[in-house]
Amino acid sequence: MSWQKFGIRPDLVERVKVKMKNPATKDRVKALLDGVTKFDLQDRTKVKRLVKSSAKVLGEPLTDLQEEQLVNFVIAQKIDPKSTLHLIKLWAMFR
């Protein structure tokens, strides 16, 4: 399912993609997500905390609506961070 169907704005996605090309920022986000499990990514409270923390690292102020859209998107994807197939699917979605 595409991120656009969740109401996530393309300009936000493009800004985040550019910021993630910075190695220091990328490493900070990777450290934030280190040890996250598929069960964590189905827990609304944990996902919301991860979204807020990631936005802070990236310097992206999010509205409550944007946060909720991102949380709903992550939960709907049923991501397993240990699955290479899931990670490839996500990578292709945001290329």
C-alpha cells in the first residue's frame, strides 16, 4: 500500500529523503531504530514515539495529523525489520 493513500504529503517525503542522505543524520536515525522488532512496529504508542523522535532528529516539525498519518502508515505495513523482503519493499516504495 502506498504512502500517498495515507495522506502523507509528497513534499514531506522528499525533504526526509534529502535529509537521510546526510550520513550523520542517517546514523542517528539508524541508532534510534536499532533493536526495534515487528511487535514494536505494531504498537501504536511505540510507533508514535519513534515517529516523534525521528522527526526531531530530522528537524521536521510534524502536525498532530501528520504524526497520526505516519503512525497509521507504519502499522498498516506490518513491517518486520528482520525480513529482507519487507525492507526491499519499503525501499522501493520511497525510491
